[in-house]
Amino acid sequence: MISLHSISRSFGDRRVLRDVAFDVVAGRMTGFVGGNGAGKTTTMRIILGVLAADSGRVEFDGAEITQRDRSRFGYMPEERGLYPKMKVLEQLVYLARLHGMGSAAAKRSAEGLIERLGIEERANDTLESLSLGNQQRAQIAAALVHDPIALVLDEPFSGLDPIAVEVVLGVLRDFAAQGAPVLFSSHQLDIVERLCDDVVVIADGSIRAAGSREALRAEHSGSTFELELSGDTADAGWVREQPGVEVTHLDGRFARFDAPEDAAQAVLATAVSRGSVARFAPVTPSLAQIFREVIR
């Protein structure tokens, strides 16, 4: 597990991180979301030791992180950092060897990732000759080629088409399933919502929300409910007359309304007494809705 404790950082008189604290749990995917300039990249660079924190500490598996730990991490920066005139397979093998892998193991790992990421036909092409999407796949392979103990990815889905996104999602899920902590940032909240076990939201250098995807949804679910009656002739119009209920959408047998829990349960009891209920549930907010709420 990667743990951040009260990390702060300033550039000159501008404070960009304020007591940032969260965990990246082993075997789980943690999405790190925030607007431009929120502090995501600075936080990741501090985890990797590229930048030093002004205060606070980073731990790995319960002890202060060391350079040896960091050397075994996989990192993908937002800015592409591979050699443009070097062939894809050649440089992946080279990078794996730099991390201490033997020649045969490095080649096996590189070839396996190239195949899984769908760029095997371009393995012997230079990076600069690839499309931006395929360059991004090669960058992801570079982060994984040395079999890292943790993964930190800055905007890994940038420039990928929907098919490529699905391919990369599969590779990252498999990596996390092996028990390594995975942290990645993304502006694509729909992808974060689909992929992540845990979510961390940062704004103006401060953590605004952190926890499992399900816990955050439950915490921010509020007091909105949906009721759907069964039967073609059913009409939910009577919900508007219920005490403590504010109907926000009504369409035949369907009603969405805001109400405290006791009033919502009274609506359900009335619906059951009047006939069959097809569905009754609180409205679970999307990650995009939670994000907008917590960064206000």
C-alpha cells in the first residue's frame, strides 16, 4: 500500500498541495481526479521522488518509502517520455534491462505487453512513426515492462479511442488483480467510474473526497428516490400529494422525488398498499455529480 501523510508543497509563494493524505491500497485501482492545476501531477511526482515535499511523508507497505522502492515502481508521465527514433520493442527491452531484468526475460515481457496492447504489428517501427494512440499504448507498456510492484499513471487514457481504452482497461485490471497498488489520474470521469475501486478527488491542492466508489456514492446519495409502479395503467400522480415529498419528475407510472427517509418509506408503503411496485430505490449519483458537489 502507498500512503500519503499530510503532504504539502509550495512553488515560491504559491502553495499547490495542502496536507494531502490518502491511501492507494494493494490490489485495488485508485482513480485520482481533479481539474487542471488541482495538484494531481505534483502529488504523483512526490510519490515517485521526482519532487520533494515541503512537509509530510510517503510510506510504502507501512514504512517510509525508499529509493529502492521507487525504482521498482512503474510510472507513466502525462508527457510522453520515450525515445522517438528508437524501435518500440527495442526500447521496451532496453527499459526492462535498466530495471535489472535479464535479456531473455526482458524480451518476453516486452513482447507479451506489445501483443496484449494490440501493437504487435508495429513492434519494429520507431515510436515517432506511430499514431498518438499507439504511442500511448507503448508508453503504458514501458510502465509495466519491468514487472513493477506498484503503478502510478498520469492520464493513461489520453489520446486513446474507445477500443484502445478497453484494451488498456483489461491490462490494468489484470495487473491490479496480482496484488499491486495502482494509482492513475484522469479527466475522463466515466472511465474512472467504470475502472476504479477507490476514488480520490483533489481541488485547489486539498483532498475533497476519498474512499471506495460505493462508499462515496452512498455518502453523496442525498435524499432523492425513484418509484416505478407495475401495470400499464398505473399512475404515480398521487405521489405529489404525499407529505414531505417534492416530485421532480413524473411520467405515468414513474416518479422521481426528494424526501427525507421516513417520508420516502411512507411513499413506498402507500405504493405497496395501492398495487404492485416494479422498483423503488434511492438515486445513486454518478462520479461526475459527486465531483461537481465536492469541488464547489
